[in-house]
Amino acid sequence: MLVTRQKLLRRFWYPVMPMSMLQDGPKPFTLLGEKIVLFLGADARPVALSDRCCHRTAQLSKGYCEGGNIVCGYHGWTYDATGKCVRIPQNTEAAIPANARVPSFHCDVRYGYAWVALEDPVQPIFELAEANDPGYRQIDQFYEVWNCAGLRLMENSFDMAHLSFVHKGTFGPKSHVPRKMTIEGTDIGLESYVETPVANPAIARNVVGSDEEETIRVMRGTWFMPFSRRLAISYPSGLKHTIITNATPIDDHSSMVVQWCYRSDTEADVPAAEIIAFDRAVTNEDKFILESTDADACIDTTRRVEFHMDSDKPGLIMRERLLSLLRQHGEEEVHG
Ligand code: FES
Ligand SMILES: [Fe+2]
């Protein structure tokens, strides 16, 4: 599935940028091939407009913010949060033409990020219990482009078969199959439960709260279709570490990986930098292999040579859920 060919994917919320990046002016982002500009509106809430001035097509993201509006850097045409042109500096006599406007998109703020839906969203932004629980702290981890398709990254998130290979440099278990695993499709995606022994190298020991050579991970995974995943990990030490990974689709071949985590400990227990360093090492292992995969993640397994085994249950469920979601909205997979 090439993501820009599926119209339905324009109707989901995606985290596109940390709010901190908007403090010093407008910023560009490409979402599903659509070039948008993000900026802070009058109430300091994020706004998303098409990144193309309707005067002579300059990128609005090269302009600046003024009183909650965005000013084009070319001739100063000014747009409000709805995309309506409210000022043409050189046009002192005539009224502003009614069609002088740029398209606007749904935009909201949640978990410290600006979220965008290009068309009317089919469901709200997912809720995260940890975000309102004073027993957890949030650590912002990664905001970076991966040259890989979002569905590949999501499939990998639930694929336990890769741990002993891809992660042999960090936490990879000796066994190729987890001690226990259950998985089932849900209305919003899927839920998984996994118990597995994992290696516990020096870089991980403070982070997981154990000095043993091995420890046990209990992982509860949730896939929020189409490109978000919550992975709640708990360790025998009682420590809880929940990772939120989003593969926000830039285009058919690349994704913005937006990842933060929640921890049940404090900065005094384990510094955020140490947690980020361990997750960085793990994430780099995934990135290395995922960037070698074909972007056209194969949903219809009859159309291409790509094998899906019984042991690839997460991938099979994801395919079934996605096809069902498309059908529910009157769409079919558009083949690449
Ligand atoms: S191109 Fe934007 S004001 Fe002229
Ligand atoms: Fe992995």
C-alpha cells in the first residue's frame, strides 16, 4: 500500500511537530505529500494551512507571524487562522478579493505536539492514560525522518520475530519466540500481550532497574490505526516504561518518527538522557533494517512476492484490519 494513494488516510490525526518548534515562527511540514505550514494562532494554538501563498505561490513558511496571522515573506499578504487573506499591503484602495485564501486543515494540540488531519477525521486523537497520571513523567525522545513507510514501522512494532536478530546488539532475547504472546484485532487496530526474557546489557541496567544478565519484559501493545503505537513495558523491578511511537506519513517512502515515552520513575532515579540513549541504540537497530524494506507495504499478499507466515500474526491482523477499515469507508486498496 502506497499511503498517498489512499484517500482515507487523509482523515486521521497525525502528530506532525513538537509545539516547542513553533515558538520562533512558522514551520513547513509535508503530510501525505501535502505541503503545509504550521504556526501559532492568536490563542497560541497551532494552525495548519497550505504552504502556498495564493498571490504568487511563495511558501508561507518562509514568512513570519504577526498577531496570530501569518505574513507571506514575498509581498506581505497576510492570512488568518482560517486561511483567509486579511491584508494586502499594496492594495490601499480595492477590497480584498473574496477568493483570496489558502486551504486550511484541522489542527489541534495534544501531548506537547501539534496534530493535523487533512480532511474531516474519522475518529478523535487517541487517549493515553499515562498523560494524566501524576505517577508518570513524559520524556520526548525522537523527531526524525526515516526513509521507510509507516506501515512497515507499525508492523515491525508488533513483530516479535525480529527481536533476536535486529536487537542482538541491545536487548535481543536468545529465543526466537516469546514465552507468551496473545494478539487480537480491535475496532481501533489491535492489542497484544507479550512476555519474553530479554538480554540486559550495561547500557540498559539503570534504565530497566536490574543488574542481572537477563530480565523479563511484559509488553502490552496497542496499535492505533494507521500509524501510531503504544507499547507499555513493565519490568520485574516494578518499573513501567510506556513508549508512544508514531510514523507520521510524509510521503510514500518516508515517515517522521515522533516518539516520546512515559516513565513511572523520576529524573533523580534515572536521568532522561540515559533513557534516551538506550532507546536510541534500540531504535537505530530498527531504522537500519527498516530503511532497507520496500515502501509499498503489501496488503494484498496475492499480488506480489512477499511471504506472510503464521508466525507473522501481527502483520496479518494489521492487513485484515486495514482492508476492513477501507471497506467500511467505501474504499479499496489502491495498488502501487
Ligand atoms: S507571493 Fe505571497 S505575497 Fe506575493
Ligand atoms: Fe525493533
